[in-house]
Amino acid sequence: MSLEQAPTDIDDPVTRALYDHWLERANVRWAPAWSDIDIMVLDAKLLPYITVVDLTPDGEFTCQYWGRVHTAYHGVDYTRRRLSKVRPAWIRDFLFHQYMRVVETKKPLLFDTRYEHIEQANYSLRLPLSNDGEQLTSILGLANRRDVTAPMRHWVDKQRSTKP
């Protein structure tokens, strides 16, 4: 189950730092460009948990950056691949839903996702990016699972083996 929240509800300082950086770089615009984001000023511990997806003209998403923790969880590096290639289908659909909510609202969104047998909340921050100041062109994402690495990996492995 995933609950959509306003990013102002972020209580994790590391996740909040990414959102604050996005806000600073957006300045008075509704969204910064990807080139405005300076990942070098962010906590290096965040980088493995970050994703950047580009919205293609046909309405598909292509993974521009897929952090190494995601590769470990999914068993595949989806960098430079379309979201439609993500397997299993339930993960692809889960991600597609979150990304489309950002496309629809053109606003940053925080998703609080609860997984069976994992007590701690798992937050996914999705931040719109616009290279031209008008159209949403990309989404900067952070799936903050730093404190649940082992239980999350076990859960993903179990789901991968039981769902098509």
C-alpha cells in the first residue's frame, strides 16, 4: 500500500535535504532542470538510492540514472532502458503509477509505502524536472530505504519468486 503525501511532511533529514535542494534549484519556477541539480552537494549516501527517469514523447519513461541499490534489489541495471522493461510487472506498474502522478500534478510528491512484514515506512520522493520551464521532461526520485536494506531485499526476493 502506498499513500501519497505532500513533501512538506518529510521527517527524514536526508530525504528532506534532497527536497530542499530541489526547492532551492527551482527558485521561483515550478521545477528546476536536471542540469540545475548538483548531486555533488548531496550526501553521498543518497546516490545509490536515486533514480532519474526521462519522459519520452510517446509517454514512456526511460531510466537515465538507476542507483546501484536499485540494481541490487531488482537484479538488473535499468539505466538507459525503458520503464516498460522493468520486471516483474507489479514493480513496473507501481513505479509507473508514481511517475504518472507527478506528470499529472506537475508537483513533487512523497509516497509512504508499507510492505508486508516490514514495520518501517519506506518513502519515495518524486520530484519533477523541466528543461524548458514548461513541460515536465524528467523525474528525480529517491527511494529512501537506507535503514531497511536487509528486510527489503528479502521482501523483494520473495516477491520476485512468487509473482509473474
